Amino acid sequence: MTGQRATEAASLSSSLAEHLLRFHERFGDAPGARLFFSPGRVNLMGAHLDYNGGPVMPMAIDRGTFLAVRSRSDREVHLASTLEAGSLAASLDELPARATGAWHDYPVGVIHHLLRERGPGEGVDVLYGGNLPIGAGLSSSASICVGTALALHHVWGLEVSTLACVEAALWGEREFVGVRCGIMDPYAVGFARPGHLLWLDCKDSSTSLIPFDVDALTVAVADTGIRRDLAQGAFNERVAECARAFEQLRPFAPEATCLRDVEASVVEAHAGELDDTALRRARHVAAEVRRTFEARDALLRGDLAAFGARMSASHTSLREDFEVSVPELDALFEAALGWDGVLGSRLTGAGFGGCTVVLLRREARSGFADHVGARFEQRFGRRPRISFFQGDPGPRPIDL
Ligand code: GLA
């Protein structure tokens, strides 16, 4: 382990030790509590492609959700959080049947799925916490959902399978919470590995790992501080618009099974037959599919400048054609590109606020946060939070 990695592992252990103390304060200090960590993710390429069947290139990050879990002798489920107000106490047999708008909708959805798929479990106390900004486009919800599924697999003695955890997370978010999300987030949380980007083809769910030179490169995330709950509708609206674009284009692309299959030339040839919104959405998707393949090729041949250029082109397309940017995201994007050593940047996650991701050469890291922070502050009167992320080995039990 390098010096830096050892320091990070020690810091995660001490944060989790602290989390265990909070758990004992909240739920009593009987023995048997277990700790789990589940990462967030940042997506470098392939924006709004997962629910259109396209390819994406996320990495899991070394910030995420902490879970302290202890089984109970009855069938009660108690869920609490150090980060969010409100808690849940209910019997496994009487869990809320519908989402209520509370943070615990996410774990409750996962528990419903596990109970249905894997049989009855016993009651549990769970305390959630972590070091991942919530609602910032770093997939706090998938982090919570995959982490919940993993922890319950362990506590309930089920055979642990990453795919089963990913499926439980997806079901919870889509069917219970009602976000029409694609498959990227739980796959990234579950399957990404350090030193790589995950290549996930969302048409057939196939994955591979693409080497990512963590000694030469740094991934930074700049946070606008603006939060928008995905379930609020703007995200689902984009999903519906893409579905509409596909319906309008389908007659001209008979082989296509999803919008990802419709080439840019077909979109342009039939521009007049699409409504203006559908046309813009389809333009972004077709161009982003091409850019994402080009970005993968660039990374594989070590052409980092070409990779970064695809990221930045993605931002422009998200702003102009997909219309999910906001002035704060554009300001972070522009400020980042003005720093020597930045290879590319774009908004990440759904947009409408949240974060930009920046790829920069490692030696360009010093001074970067001040440069971007000062420019953002000039316009918006506050400093954005800027963090540097490493990759992460994925959701796991942590023994202190
Ligand atoms: C959100 C969703 C993802 C994905 C991104 C956009 O983060 O949860 O499934 O669609 O937006 O790329």
C-alpha cells in the first residue's frame, strides 16, 4: 500500500469507528453490530445514455455511505441516519407499501425486493451516514441502495452476489421510489474498480474495465451546491422526451431497439419530422454515443487530450441540446478549462445543479481549487466545494 492509500484507509477506518459510536448511542451498545462501506460514483463519459441503451464510463469514488447494522431478535426494522432527519420503525411485515418522500424510501425499496426475492429475513437496526454529498450527482441513492442490499445479504446469511445487490438497488429506486433511472449508478457502485474506468454498455449490461492511469491523472469534482431531487420530475421528463424521440425516429431506423441505435445521420435526415425538443434530445444522444466510443479509444491508446476534449464537448451538448445545465455548472466548467493542465470537464450526474467532473494532470492539481473557487465566487458570491477523488474497490464489509 502506498503512503497515500494507507492514510486514506486509516481515515476511512476512523470515520467508521466514529459511526459505530453513533450507532451504539442510537440503538444501544449490545454487541454484534457490523460496518459496511458503499462508494458513490462519478461518470466521466456517456451523459444521459444509460436509459437510452448507450455506453457509459463511470468510476466508483472513495467517498460514500457508511452503514452500521445489527440484526434484532424480532421482525422490527429501524432505520436512522446521521445525515438526514427522520427515521423509520416498522415491522418487516408492515413496511410502507409506497414511497413517502423520505430518505428511507430508498432502503425500504431494497428491503421489499430482498424479502420478495430472497425470502423472509429478521429485523435489523441500521444507522446510515457517510462522506458523500447527497443529491449532488454522485449517486448517493445508489450508494445507499447497493450498500443496504450488501449489508442485508451479510446479516441475513444470504450468498453474497454483487449482481443481486445491483438488481435490488435498481428495483428499489425504479419501482419503489419511482425514479425512471438507467442502470449506470448501481452498476458503477457495484462493479467499478480502482485504477480503471468501468465500461458499461447499457444495451446488454456488459461490463469491462479500462485502465485509468491514477498516477498521472486526477479526477476533481466541483459542487455548485444546488440540489434537485431526481424524483421531483425534471429527470423523468428527460427520460420521457428521449422515449418520445425514439418513437418519432423508429420508422426511419427499423433495426433500432433503443435511441442509442439511431445514428446522427438518421436524426438529421428526419429533423423536420421531429418536434423541436425531441430533435435536440436525439441530437445529444447520437453525438454522445459517438463521443463515448471515441473517448474509450482515446483512453486505450493513451491520448488523454482527446479523451478530455470529448468530455468538454459533452458538456456543450448537455447545455445546448439536452438542456440540463445551469449557469453555476457552466461557470465551473469554464473556470476549469481556464486552468493549465485540465484535460476536460463536464457536468456529471443528471444536471440541473449538482457537480462538474474535471480530469486534470496530477501536477496541475495544486492551485486548481483556488482558481476555480475564486472565479465562481466572483459571480455567485460563495465558494464551491471542490474535492479530489480516488477510485474505490466497491461495497464491502469493514472490520475495524
Ligand atoms: C442520473 C441517473 C443516472 C443517469 C444520469 C445521467 O444520475 O441516476 O441513471 O441517467 O443521471 O447520465
